[in-house]
Amino acid sequence: MWRWKRPMRPSFTAGFSDVAKMIGLAKRIMGNIHQNIAIALGLKAVLLVTTTAGITGPWPAILADTGATVLVTMNALRLLRPVR
């Protein structure tokens, strides 16, 4: 016979090693955010200059902007890998 089980209550007995892991993850995340901002703004600055100078048209700039979005997303996905 099936019986209803109570949901488990959250445990507040997290050890210090868990806190250390979370601090390490937070540092990795902040580093990744800085990298992503640098990639996105750097690519946009280059394309803004080349488009206004007439070297590239608006369509290559749009495609490069989409490519930058994919690049930043792939860079952020690196955080899903376990830490060595």
C-alpha cells in the first residue's frame, strides 16, 4: 500500500567545506562574468568602429553580434564542468 511521505526538511548543518566550495564557485562566476562583459563589449566596439568607417556593412555586424551571444553563452557553460 502506498503511503504519503513527508517532504524532507532543509538541513542547516552544512559544513565549512560546503561554504568554501560556494565561495570558490562565486569567484569562478565573477571571473566568467568579467570575461563575458569584455568579450561582448570588445566585439561591439570593434564592429561599431568598422561599421561607421564603412569597412563592414550592417549585416556582418548583426551576424557578429549573434556570434558574440553564442560565444558568451558557451563561455558561461564552462561553469557547469566540475572543478578539478
